[in-house]
Amino acid sequence: MKAKAESGKREQASVATQPAAPAVILVRPQLGENIGFAARAMANFGLTDLRLVAPRDGWPNDKAHVAAAGAAFLVDQARVYQSVELAIGELNFVLAATARPRELVKTVLSPESAARELRERGVRAERTGVLFGPERSGLDNDTIALADAIITAPVNPDFASLSLPQAVLLFGYEWLKGESASPPLGRVTGFDGPVTEGIAFPGTRPATRAELFGLFEHLEAKLDQAGFLYPAQKRPSMVRNIRNMFHRMGASEQDIRTWRGIIASLARARQGRGGKVS
Amino acid sequence: MKAKAESGKREQASVATQPAAPAVILVRPQLGENIGFAARAMANFGLTDLRLVAPRDGWPNDKAHVAAAGAAFLVDQARVYQSVELAIGELNFVLAATARPRELVKTVLSPESAARELRERGVRAERTGVLFGPERSGLDNDTIALADAIITAPVNPDFASLSLPQAVLLFGYEWLKGESASPPLGRVTGFDGPVTEGIAFPGTRPATRAELFGLFEHLEAKLDQAGFLYPAQKRPSMVRNIRNMFHRMGASEQDIRTWRGIIASLARARQGRGGKVS
């Protein structure tokens, strides 16, 4: 019963701390391909609310649908508006992505800080969104003035122009990164669980120290037979260095068996070629 | 003299802590466009060492040159190799970017941790690089086995496939982010200095409290004349709320002048329409 109650509490906490994802609002986008690529970048990072303000080539747009590939459903669901004011009408907090803040008095946030701010506001049930400008010119000052703050990414100042889909990608990446302290990495399928940072041992496990010590004894015995650990006064440091290499390797149980096979096979070859040395 | 010596020390420290940027190694890339987009993403984040292993459509490739736009110089400088082994021959530490670690025992790093590791190794004068696989299949296991560790990005597990240039972009973004605790944001030109986080006041400065108090007195006097701050027992809380709105605004000196103009102009209009009320 206690376990069940706690699990219920955990679920509730999880719902409470997973806020609605921000809307991505593309203002007067020019190329259909870029709308599709932006949708794909959104899907990569769990963003689903795509809004378009006056797309240049009309709507729907086949090129957007094709470029989105597996994220075409986001393109199909996109809502189209005649003006920025209509597109952000029901939102409580709006950011504007731009390469530099122009002549406006405005708070500047990095993508990372922006994601944190949007997440905190989402937790408080605020509706949020991010404005991205047309490819050629970016957002104009009248549109930026409608936002609460500006997002600007750290870039090489000598080569600062991000494409529209790249800007959406960086924002989405920081949004997903902020979801938990150690978000799952990469692809997850029915065949493998989520991956986190650190060393992975698929289909095997880290070796135990006893397995390593067994390997060392095996190896050192064969090396003694071969006369490798010579002269005697150097033996302790040679053994220490060899053992240290194996410890650094972070060996798996399977690795230990592989090494024992290698040692046995090399020792047999030696014996085949002429029996014991020394 | 002291200042000069310190400045010299700072320069030295800066050289010592700005390690060589990692090489970006595209393994059997298929589309010239993607090579160009990857070069562009490299330039966005200060990466310059592009290496290609057996590009499918041969080399040089016009489509790569065109897609790179302003970063075409990186495409022109790219070195081409027949094998991964040759491409990474002189490197000390190599990472492999892949959506999931397959059946290899290998350390997994997020792009952020990978950037930190590469930076630390670069500071110790190690040469480093990151392998990115062909568009369709990604890196094969034989190539991944050549790397010291794997980079995998946090993505939506249901839609995990990043395009080749997007993968390069995310890595480059984390590389540049790691350069300092507060990297400059966005475009920097001869006309404006670097932008950092926080509120920007281009061409103006934050208002002083004295300027705000002057505005409050002006506004409240006009509102008293207009009978707005009524009844008397509500006046203190009304004044407090109005003052609080202005403080929240983070007003600039220019904003104060604008508001004084607005107040004066509205008050004149009232007088014009019928003189003082109350």
C-alpha cells in the first residue's frame, strides 16, 4: 500500500513538473523546406506547437511537408495566422530569437537560460512561445518589441548567422536538456532501454576484481615462463604497470574471458614453436 | 609597469586555457550539401579542422562549396583521407557521435560532457577529434571501436534521428558554450560590442531612482488633479501599485523622458477638453 501511494505521488509530481512545451512561432518564413526542417528539429526535442505567421509561399506547402520527413504531422497540424499579434494572443510570456538585440531595451537570455525561464513559467501554468524571424532579415524591431525578452545564442562572432532550422534546433535542444538533470540520451527502441552518461556494458557487466586478479595471475605466470618479467628487481614495477593498464581499461566480464583466451593462445603458440623458454 | 606585466600574464593564461579546437571528421558522407552545411555549423562555433573520409560523390564537390556559403573556406581547406585510421592518425583522443551505443562496451558522453572532456584534453596539448557517420546508416561498429568514447545527444526518444549537419551543430554549440562561463552572445560587428546575458540598454542607461521619483511625483500630481487617485483611503495602495509597475519595467533614462512626455501630453489634452476636473 505504501509503495502504491508513493508511486501515485511520484506520478503527480511528474505531471506537476512537466510543463506545457512552448509554441514555436515562425514569422513570415520564406522557404517551405525551412519550415519542414524546423518541424523536424521540434520533433527531435519534444516540441509540438508550430505556428506560422504569413508564410511567404502560402499554405499548405508541399515542400514543408516533404522536408519534415517523419515530423510531417507537425507541419499538418501547424496553425497559420495573419499577424504576430494573433499568433501570440493567448500566450502569457513570449521570447524573440535574434542574433543581436538591436536598439531596444530588452533582457537578453542565452538559449539555456531561456529554456529554464520558459520551464519555470510553464510549471506555473503560463502559456509560452518563441518567435523566429524570416530567413533573410530576421525579426524586425516592431515584432521584437512584442516579446518579453530576447534569446541570443553564443556563436563565433565572425560567423554568427544561424539558419532558421538551426536556431529552432538549438532552442529545442536546450528545452529538452532542461527536462531533467540527466536526460536519456539518443534513440530508445523496444529493444534497448534509455541510455545515460557513463560507461555502457550492453549484454555484459563490469568485471569483478576477483576476475581481474585471476587474469593477472594467469598472465604473469605465462610471462614468467616466457622470461618477460626480467630482471627480478624490475618485476614488481613491470607487474604494477601491466595491472594498471588493465584497471584503466574498465574491463567487462567478457573482456576478461577474451584476454584469458589471448594469453592461452599466445602461450600455446610459443610452446608449439619450441616449448618453454628460460 | 605592473599593469603591463599583468596584461602579459593574462594573455599567456588565455593562450594556455584556449586549447586547439577538435577536428570534425565526416566518415563516408553521402551528400555534398550536408558537408557544406556541416562546415557552416563548424564556422558558427569556431571549429576549423574539417576532415573527410572517402566522400561518396568524390572530391572536390561543388554542392558542398555552395551549401557552405560564407564557410566555403572550410570546405576548400578540408583534408580527404582513404580511411578513418589515416584521418585520425595523429590524434590522441577521438570521440564517435552516434544515436545509440550498439553492442560495444564504451563510455557514453552527452555533447556537454564531451565538450568539457575535449577542452580539458586540449589544455593538456592533446590533439582531439569527433567522428560523424554517413547520413543513412551512421557510424558502423568497427569505426566506433576506434574511438575512446561515444557522444550521444539528449533527444526525444520517439524522434531521435538528427541530420548530419544538425549533429555537428549541437556538438559545435556545446564546444563554444564551454569556452567561458559567460560567452558573448550573437553577432558582433564593428558597431556594437559583444552582448552578454541580462538586460541591454543600447544608446541609453538604466534610470536612476531620483529620475523615477521625479516621474512618480509628476504622474501622481496630474492624477490627483484628474481625480483619479480617489477615494483618499485607497490612494496609498493605488500609488504603490502604480510605482511598482514602473519599477518592474526596468526603465531606462529615455523611458522616463517618454513617460513624462506622455503624462504632460495627456494632461494638456484634458485641459484643452475642459480644464481641470475635481
